[in-house]
Amino acid sequence: MLDLETALERVLSAIAPLPAETVLVPNAHGRVLAAEVTAPLDLPAFDNSAMDGFAVRAADLRDASGQNPVRLRCRERVAAGEVFASELLPGECVPISTGAALPAGADAVVMIEDTRPAKDTPGQVEFCAVAGPGENVRRRGEDVARGARVLPAGQRVGVGALALLAALGLREIKAARRPRIGLLATGSELLEPGQPVRRPLTFWHRQVCLYSC
């Protein structure tokens, strides 16, 4: 009789890799990639806000502080999925949601906690903190650059990989075909499901039975 390790080695040595097949990404969980995946686009696909706040020109807030707030004229709000139609000019700010595209002309985002409405001038916002260029901004391609290898061939697609494939906008992948496995059970001690279990009546069993009774 072969030990387990030897038997497993013989079985695996007789197995050849299965051909690849196309699999839709929603059905790819648990599958093994047959080819590496490269990013067809940048992630993020555009400069966007990392938090709710105000898109600004950092140069406008060079001297801002709680004791010396800087006032900027407020433009129309930009929600996630929307694009600011024009360019942000000096002295202006734009309310912006997390994930929304950064307006042209803006180079920083100030969180709401560092601002307050100008009470005596409707339509203006007071900024109480300095903002550096790039602050609270997620740059285009910051997570994944277009053309970068993101998943190698041979990797099993888990939850994280599945989310990445979806974020990259991929519809399908190449995965190794799943093997078809057949089980052959032999032995006189085996029964079909639903059949009554037969136990041989031995002398020891008789003694236990009589004693128990």
C-alpha cells in the first residue's frame, strides 16, 4: 500500500493543466486566472476629492487661520458622479463630495470642519486653516496606473481581486477550466443512502445486549 504523500505525488504528476475558458467577472470568485490581468485604465480615473469639503486653490489660503480666516466666494456644489462645468477661479471655492472629480483650477480640498459660513455675506465661506497643494486629493492613477500588472496568472480570485476587477471595469477574464471529478467507492461495508445499517452480531455484542437488558 502506498503512503499518502507518494500516492498524491503520482496523481499530480499525471495531471496536465486544463485549457483556459472565458469567465464573466461576477462568476469569477474562486476561479484560477489563466492569464495575468493588466489595468485597462487608471484608478482613480481622475483627480477626485478624498472627503466632503470645499475644492479650493491652495494659494488662496496661504495665510488662513482661525484668527485670520480667508473668505472665498462659493460656487455650485459638485456631487459624486458629477463634473464641475467651468474652471475654478482665484477667490472661489466649490462644495464637493467624497469621490467627486476635482474641478479644473482647484488643487486642494479643505474639510468642512475647517470652514464656516460667512454670517454677514451670504454665498461666501470662511476658511480657518491653510491648505497645501494636493491636500485631501486622490490623484489619477494613484492606486493603479494604466497598463500595470494587477493580478498574476495562477492566482485564485478572492473577494479583493473580484472587487479590483470590477473597479477596473473588466467584464470577463481568462480562467483555468474547472476539473470534472469522479468518485468511485468500493467495499462490502458501504451502503447506498437510505439503506438500513447492518451490524454483525458477535458474541461480545450478545453479552452487552443481554447485560444491558
